[in-house]
Amino acid sequence: MKLLIVILAIIAVVSADRIELRDGVLGRSISSSAIDAIEKMRDQMPCGFPKYGIPPLAPLKIEHKELALKTNSLSVDGVVEGVRIDGLNNFEISEFKINVIFSKVTFSFFWPSIVVRSMYDLETSAKAYGFTVDVKGKGNILMDLKELQISGTIKYSIFNGVKVKTLEIVPSIGDVDSNIDGILGQGLGNKKMNEFLEELILLGCNDNQELITKTIEDMLVPKINEACEGYTLTDIIGIIAGGEGGETEKCIPPPED
């Protein structure tokens, strides 16, 4: 959530710059300025944004998380412990364009690999190919999401504070490798279950993009706007440019535990 606020801050800052420099005095496009700011944010991710309460994001670590997820094809209930996610900062900016006239951002980001490690104790019900599989397991998770692409558009306003009007996000995954133990023992049954889960994740993401897009928008837009309430242009310039309360020192990642 707070990371999205930082991204919105980038949009607001470069949009304001473009309004003031609409004749292109500095010879730099608004989109190029935005890309520079996003790359700066990417460099900061291993250290997080402590003055804004954002912890290190590369790797992202979560000690304990209770899960209660329910969709038409998947339900999950239980806990995960010692979550570690590597690769969030290893993204490429495939596209980032800002249309100031229509207050619209078009973007596409690509991650070659995001690796998730964790311990889990979960009850899962999954539907695929007309079958329903109920599984209760406890053990270790190692999952590699390969060729993750997140594309979409944001329509926004920066008058009287940063505000998102619409948010359309479309994810796609190229491949999944999983090594989750404790599902059906340690033998062939567990291997087959991992293969089933890999296929389920691919189908769940790539074949339900319209549902995912609507779910993300309905869930995030009100929360983002609530979190952004009260942020002035001066505040968000501080986030990106290292002004009042911004991150000014070069990121030196904290030592691993």
C-alpha cells in the first residue's frame, strides 16, 4: 500500500514539473523523468523508506501472516511463518507513459523471477478441470514465479491531494516452479501435487485477468485514496527528491540475519 503511495508521488511530481515546463525547456519528457524516479525508488527498495514506515522490500520479510482467502477457484486458511520474497527490485520498466492532458498513466513492468520462501500450516481447497481438491499441509514453501508481467493504467488527480480515479492492473506469469513439502508426504504424491499447484497458479492468473483486475481495483483504490489523504505536493516531492522527510542518503542494505 505505502509503496503505491510512493509511485503516485512520482506521478504527481513529474506531472507538476511538466505543467510548469510545458514548453520542454529542460529537454526531458515527463515519462523519462518518471522512469528516473522509479529507478531511484528501485535502488532504495533494499533499505525501504523508513521515514514513511516502509520496511526493506528486497528481500521482503514477514515474520507471521494469517491467511484467509476465498475465491471461486481457491480458498486458503491458515498461517505462514518466516516469509522471504526475493527479486521484487529486479524489475525492468517495459513501458511507462504519462498523459498529462488526460491524467492517465500507462505502465508495464517485468520481473524475470520472484522467489518466495516460507513455512506454512494451511488448509486449501482448489478447483481445476472440473475437480475439487482439499488439502491440509504443514511444511516448507519454495516457489519461483518466472516472467511476471504487470501492466495496466492509472487515472489520477493531483488537485487537492493525490487521488486515484481508476486503477487497472493486469498480471501474467510465464511459468511457475514449486517445491512445497508436507502436502502428500515426500514422494510421488507430493510431486504431483506441486505440479497441480503450478498449473493452478498459471491458470488462475492468466485465465482470470478480468476478475483479477476488478478485484484489485475494488480493493485498493479506496484504501490508496484514504492513505493519500492529506498529502500535499510538497510532501510527495519530499518522498522522491529527498526534501522534507525524504530519503537523502544512498541505500546501503542492512546485513542479512
